Amino acid sequence: MKPRILRRSALAAAVLGLSLQAPASAAKPVLPDLDQLAPTQLSIAPIPGAPVRWFLAFDSRIANGPRGGAGVGPMILRSTRTSPTAPMVASQVMVAADESETVRPGVGTLQFAISADHSHWHYLDLDNYELRKASNMKRAAPDNKTGFCMPDHAFT
């Protein structure tokens, strides 16, 4: 299982098997509080040439803070790679009130994406989706999301 970005929640820490205790001499790191916002821009279109197959698309955002409010701490990623062709590996940086840093290495992978109107980094496997049937909640299809765009600003 790939490590995920730490959340403020003690439950998330327990699920991930993490110890968030800082040494007695260091201040406790201030964690972000990532929150999945409701999908927007829903579109459904038939797939040409495929009988009874549809393409479902939507925009998705993750905010730092409950229901998109301000998070307790910033989400800071530092990424490195061993060569221009190697994967970009992200580490999470958590800053305490005394400005000391705690770094959690290897929390994910970034991939550079070039689009027609802009270029940006995608944080791979940050979020996953699946489509389920309303009648029995069985999985109908997994997602094929390439990653989350990581802008250097807050959404409002």
C-alpha cells in the first residue's frame, strides 16, 4: 500500500499505522486536513460504436480543511528524482509552530502532464473513484484518473 498524505485525524494515523509523536524537545507538527469536495461539471455521453456504453466525466477537488475551509496546516510536498527520466518522488513536509520540520519521505509519485492550455504536475493515486450500481451497490467500473493537479494556491 502506498503511503498517503497525513491528515489531522487521529483515525487516519491509526489506519495508516503511523506514529505522529515528535521527540519531547520538538514541537508537534501541524498537519493539513484534506477534504474531498463534491464533484462538479458532471457529463455523460455515449461512447461511439459501443452498444449501451457511456462515458462519465466530472471535475473533482480536494481542499485543505473541512468542507473546503482553511486547514490547520499547509500541505507541503517536496519532490526529487535521480534523473530527468526517473519518477518524481514526493515527501510530505510538516511544519510545527516553532518552524521545525518533520519530513515523511516517499508519500507518492508525481508525473508532469502537458495539456493544450497548460502544463502541471499530477500527484498520482492521491484519490480513487469507482462507479457502483444503484440497485445493489456492486462495482460497475473502476476509475481511470491519471492524477491530481497540484497547484500552488488555495481554491476558493
